[in-house]
Amino acid sequence: SACDLLFLFLFVSLFVDEERRRMANALKSGLTRNLREIRIHLCQTAQSSDGVRKFIQENYVAMKKVNPEFPILIRECSGIQPRLYARFARGVEQQAELSDLSSADVGKALEQLVTGGQK
């Protein structure tokens, strides 16, 4: 739809480096096809969630600005291992473990999850 195309253009244009551009392209494909929700679970204080917290600080606002209706949910809980969940059409969910990943690696995990759900 025209709304999806506008979202794609705005989303991709926000990213300047290659890693973020790759992630934007992956999300672009997933959002226009069958991605319904992204959920990120992390601990507020654990070192294993540092990269996830940094990824959220660097990317969440930009992602929500260009598509405020798309659910990107952040769930914080003390002592849990960080995980990324992607919910696709028909309730299919996939997840990725994010423990001790850098912010860039969290972006790559998101890209892989989104592109993997298109099969």
C-alpha cells in the first residue's frame, strides 16, 4: 500500500551507516509482508543486556517515529536473559537469544529474524 511505501522510504532514509541500512532493508521486507510485532525482553541492569539496551537507545525512537502504529514492545524484567521475538502472520513466532551481543549484533539478529520469517 502507499502507507507501506512511505514508511519504507522514511525508515531507510533515517539510517546512514551500512549496518543500519541492512537492518532497515530487512525490516522493510518483513513489515510489508507478514511481520506483525517485535518484542524485546531484557534485564534493566544485567551486563548481558548491555547491547540490547544500547540498541534500543539508538534505534527505538527512529523506528517508532516512522511507523507509530507498528508494535515494537520492550519488556524489562529483572534477571532474565535478553531475547528478541518476532510475531508473524497466523501467530507464528520466532525468537533469538541476545545475551552478551553488541548493539550491532542485536540489529543483525533482528534482520535475520525478520528475513527468516518470510519463508
